[in-house]
Amino acid sequence: MTDTYGGVHAALVTPMTPEEAVDYPALYRLVHDLIDQGVQGLVPLGSTGEYYALDDEEREAVVTTTVAAAAGRVPVWVGANAGSTRDVIRYCRQAQGLGAAGVMLAAPYYSLPSPDELWEHFRAVSQAVDISIMLYNYPGRTGVDMTPELVERLAELDNIRYVKESSGDVTRVSEIIRRCGDRMTVFCGCDSLALESFLLGAAGWVGGVVNVLPREHVELFELAAKRGDWPAARQLYYRILPALALMESGKYTQRVKAGCQLMGRPVGPPRRPLRPLSDEEFEALAVVLRPFQP
């Protein structure tokens, strides 16, 4: 694989109508808006995108809509996650056929595979597709921790060259880079550890709050990772940190969708079993986002 990606990637929400049908026109508009704001990549069907609540037809339509709206301007990484290797391969092949630049893959959920089982899983997936693979280490959701040792081993596979590190341990960034060198590009996956991750060498950021504050995310990345202007980066980081921390305190998807509404990008409610924020929770979010509202 020769392509090297970095920068701010939006873990896209999946817009819904009030009746919880996928709102594809709203998704199309959201993609255009985020790209206009400077976002450098898109990740549909991740955790924030509620992939687990969508059926196969909806998943395919979300990818088709995102790729069409992006129109080659930024890479599209498709969350192709499932509980079995067979289904992950099927979703990955579909993503490749629909024009995705890559796929983002967490450990298969619920079954709690061992490191050796994960190695076999990712080797099978890697052999099945030609596009780039971004590992997604999120033990808080999957119950499985892809350690730096395992990431180093997986970096031996030809098209596994990226990892979104969401364990909450910022030292993982430097440990993966130390072990893998230029064989693995690390993306920050913990919003409230973004600046620390950039300092340690993270070359990208995949985040759900990008849907809410895209321009601020891009500016922070440029200041820190590109220009090395750490005083200015710290000043901006401390300004947006209350919003990042509140989002990560719980009800992440619900807060991101409510934040989009507050920022003039209405994307509807989450799909049940998730429910919209209470009035009190919505007001608390409005308070931290008020300095950024148009």
C-alpha cells in the first residue's frame, strides 16, 4: 500500500428522521458541510454512526451516499464491523466495491477473541481485500484490547497500516510508533487526549465530535501536528476541551447528535434503544457549545 492518510476524519453520525428512518439527504448535506469546513476524511458506520442498529440495506446505502457526496475529495473509511470473520470480509469487499479508500475494523464483538484468534481474523480479512485497513482499538466497547504487541504483529500484514487508538491510554501512541515506526500511522481516538496524542506523534484524528465542531478540530490539528505551534494549540485545546470531555462522559452518540442540532446541522435522534438527551442534559450541552454557535 502506497497511500498515506492523516488529518482530521469525521466519525460520521447516521442522520435519522423523527421516525428513526435513515435520512440520506441529510447525510449527503452533512458530508458536503464537513468537507467545506476542512475535514480531511470520513468514517461512516463507526460507533458514532450506529452501525450496530442498521440492517444490511441501510449500511450499503449509507456507504453509497457518503462516497457519492465525498466525490473523491477526501478518503472514505467504512466501518465494516461484525461478529464473525465471514461477515467482516463480506462488508469489507462491499466497501471496496463501492469505492471506499479503506475500512476501519475493531475486534469482533461479544466473542472475546484471543490475540492469536485476532491475528488469524485480520490475516483473513487482509487477504480478502486490496484497500487499506485501519485497526480500531476500543476495548471499552468490544471487550478486547489490541495491545501494542498485537498491533506490531498485525503491521506485518500488507494493508494494515493505520490504527485508531481509543483505549484511553495515551502512552499507547508512542509505544506503537516505537514498535512499528513508519509501518503504522496512529490516529487519535480519544477526543480529550488529542493534544497529548499529537505531541507523541499521532498523525490523524478520528472523532465523532468532528460532526459538531469540524473547523475547531481541523485548526487544532494544523496548529499542533502540522505547525508545531504548541502555545496556540494549547489555547484552542483548552477552549474546546469542556465540550470534548462532556461528550466522552457518557451518552456519546446522543450528545453528538444533539450537538449537531445546536450547531445548525440537524441530524435527528438516535435509533432505539438509545434515546435523545433529557432537557437538562441538552441544556448542559448547549452551555458548553454556546461559545461556538453561529
